[in-house]
Amino acid sequence: MRVGLMVGSDKERPRGERLTGLLADGQTAEAQGFASFWIPQVPGYLDALTAVALLGQVTERIEIATAVVPLQTRHPLILAQQALTTQAACGGRFTLGVGPSHHWIIGDQLGLPYDKPARLVRDYLDVLDAAFTGPGTVAVDNEHYRVHSPIDVIDVGEMPLLIAALGPTMLRIAGERTAGTILWMADERAIADYVVPRITAAADAVGRSGIRVVAGVPVALCAQSDVDDTRAYASEVLGHADFSPNYVRLLEHGDADDVGDTMAAGDESAVIARLRRYRDAGVTDLAVRVVPLGDDAEQRRASRRRTQEFVASLVSGFDS
């Protein structure tokens, strides 16, 4: 299992320091030996793809990925142009993570349709697949897109593509057509009994191998007596599951009731044990989301540093 670091919106940083701080975070993750660095597209915050392109210029080894970019917000050919440009900026280390997002973002915040997302994803992938085959003309006609346009960004090369897949239809699409899936709010049982069998079967049916299962997992070092409070805090700051019916349905396949229940929290031995269970469930890539604890900014910075340094010390032990 490869161990990477997932970041979010660091609202405690002054606005003028958020981008430079994110770039420094990526450099630190690389120096600490993390295999990957995952950036979500947070509503109203820094643009993930722009940040990835800049990170590609200040790092040398680490994989840099989006987790995830909502599809409805960008035309697929425009996203393909941006992704290929980003790949050039990263020297081939970029992985594009996309997904159909949630109704409260696409419909409520942006006023865009959120109908039949799985069908949209299939049609969207038709355009991305054509655009990622190399310079030439993209010619796609399907239910959602009629594209007849040239694309000439970079030479033909690998463009790893992952999709957020929570339901059975999306897991089938992920297995059949992409390099794998990116998960959030999925515990060990949901991954082992639900996600892995479905995505693997779909991949096997079309002769695909090496499917990635990327699990975003919150992590915090704390006293064992504080674990329950830490889980409740994580559910509060990372977003309750009941905001998104897609997450509620995913949670029904496991033992967790909210995001805090998927967390690796406690002392060093407890965190290691939980992360091992994710590995044994079939996770190929762990995207650790450090949850800093404390009553003020200084305490939270110290908590983040301690937890991140501890997880970094485990990287080589989980690498396979």
C-alpha cells in the first residue's frame, strides 16, 4: 500500500499565504517520503488544477493528484486541455481524479443539473479518452456532448485517470474504463466486501489489471481517552455524511455511521493497527487526511506536525 497525504482548505492561513503554504506542504510531503499528494477541489477555495501545476514546478518525485475535480463544472475537452497542460508542468507525475460530485454543490451552489450522474460520467469519459490518445481531432457524439475539435497539447503519454465511485454503477465504470477509484467515508468492511469485489470484477471482465483503490482516511494522534471526542470533531469539521446521500448509501455497506468512524485515531499503536486494516481490506493507495487537534492555532499546528511526522515514519513499512 502506497501512503500519500491529502490536504484540504487551510482556512487558518491568511489568504495571501494559502498558495505559498500549499506549495510548501507539497515540498514537505515529498521530503518526508510520501508517495503522493492529493488536492480536492474545495468550493470557493484554491483551484486544484492550478495548484497541481505549480506544485509540479517545485517538486521532483512525488505523484500529485486531484481528489477530485467535479465534472459538471468544466467541459470535458477544456478539462482535457488543462489536465494535459498540468501533466506537462508535473513532468508526468500528475494523476487526474474526477467525479460527479454531489447535489448540494452542483445543484444548490452552482445551479447546474444533477441528473443521472453515472450517464454523464460515461459520456464525459468518451471525450477524455479521445483527447488523451494524443494530438489529433476529438470526434465524439453522444447524449451529452457533440465534440469535433482538434487537440494538440503534449505528445502521447500516460494520463492516469481515477474517478470517485461510490455506487455499483460507478464502480463498474471505474473498473471498466479508468485506473481505479478514489474513496471517502469508506471503512474497511465497505472497501473489502463492497468496493473491491465490484471494481475488480468489472476490470477483470474487460481484461484490465492494476486497478487502484485510493482511500481518503482521516488520521490524528491523540490519547486513547480522547478518541470518541476526536471522531466527533472529525465528523464536524470534515462534513457530516447526511449532507450527501451518496455517502449515506456507501456507509450502509460498512460499520461506520459518519466520517469520524472511518478515522485512524488514538495512540501510535492504534493508528498503525487501523491503517493495516485498510491495507488488508484491499486499499492500494492511502491518502491520509491529518486532522489537527487543539484549542488554538498553535496547538493545532503542533498536532498536525506530530501526526504527519508519525505517518511519514510508517511510509516504508506500508510500501509494497
